[in-house]
Amino acid sequence: MKKLKTSEEIYTMIEKIRIVLCETSHPGNIGAVARAMKNMGLKKLVLVNPEKFPCAVATERAAGADDILQQAEVVTSLHEAVKDCELIFGTSARMREIPWPKVTPKQCAEKVLKHSNSDKVAIVFGTERSGLTNEELSLCNFHLYIPANPQYEALNLSQAVQIICYEIYQHYVEKEQQQDTLLGDAPVPASLDDVMGVFEHLEQALRAVDFIDPKPTRILMLRLKRLLLKARLDMEDVNILRGVCKAIIYKVSLSETT
């Protein structure tokens, strides 16, 4: 199995993914995008010919993500923004006369996660008014679209960025959780034998406190077994339950000898 990256490495990879905004007309949208990025751990913002930047309105809308604005790179063309990239997604709600390979945000996140060099990945967004031009989309590997209500598909710029950044972040979080499992931090699932051991121990404890008759009904015991199996116990659960059963049996045995 390929060794998964550590948490620190994973978040370093997220930070390197660049969000590229083409000719943004309203500086408030730039600030809102910065905020959306910071929510999901992305830090690299590239602006292609913004109408007004830097701007106090952008800083105000960033609401604490002004560090992303301060580090933002301003360039004069999309080609300059992505010329060193190896994986480029062009975001657009419009279908094209010449179809480009299409991906959803989730599929985009999967491809980003598999890419070995995240500082060479760009996600491109067009102007608020008309989105990406055909020429701009032609510089991208994939046409990234967000499925939405066909009667009202319009998302504002920061909403679109938030959705895509969220999917990327969630995929990296899942990978981190897989790493924790491999490192042994996650609970160890109980085997069927372990669960049956709890079941037998529980039956002994219930007999000891006269909760069940010497010959318990088959239905009751089946329900208890189903309850334990449905719970999907881990080994910590097993140890706790067996400890409780042991304590019950011990207390009953003491009372019987006094």
C-alpha cells in the first residue's frame, strides 16, 4: 500500500493549490473569495487584470482573510497565471459548442488529491458577468461545472469558489483520517468472536441479577445479540462491556457469600 502523507504534508499541499480569478469587476468579490479559501485551507490567490485591487472593500469582505489578499499575485493574462501548471480546471456553468472534458467539484477534488504536485494545480474562474471565454477555457485540462437547479443555475463567484474548495478540503480530511487509521489512532473494530464473548458474558451477568430465567427465551437472547451486532463494537467497547459484566457478577457473588 502506498504510504499516505502526514497531516502537516496534507495541509501544505492544500495551501499550494491556486485559485485564479479572471478580470474580477467588483473588489468585494475578491475579498469574499479570499474568505472562502481560508475557510478551507487554501492560500494562493492569483488575480488576472482585476478592475480594482488592492481595495478597502476587498479587505472588509475578506473578514480576517486579508493575509490571502496581501499575498495575492496580480498578472496580466490567464496564460501568465497558469503557464507553469500541470493540472488546470476552468469553472463555467455554460456548455460549449466544442465540449471540453467535464468534471464535477467532487471529481475535481479526486483528481487534485491524486496529483503529486499541488503547487502546479490551478482552478480558474471567469468574470462575474460572462464567466470564462472559450479561449480561456481552451487553456484548461477540464471544464469544471457545479450541478445546480436547471431553472436557476447562477452562483455568485464566492459561492462557486466555496463549493469547490470545500470538496477539495473534505477529500484531504478523508485522506488524513485514513492516515490516522494506518497509524493505529482509530478504534480497532471488534471481531465476531469478540462480540460473541461480550454476548456470553452479558448473559452470565443477566442471570446473576435474575433479569432472565435459568432458561431464557430465545427471542430475548436474539434481540440482545442483534443489539450488539448492530452497534458495530470496537475493542474499547468490548473491554468496557466485559468490565461491567465482570463487576456485576462479582458484586452478586459477594452478596451471596455474606
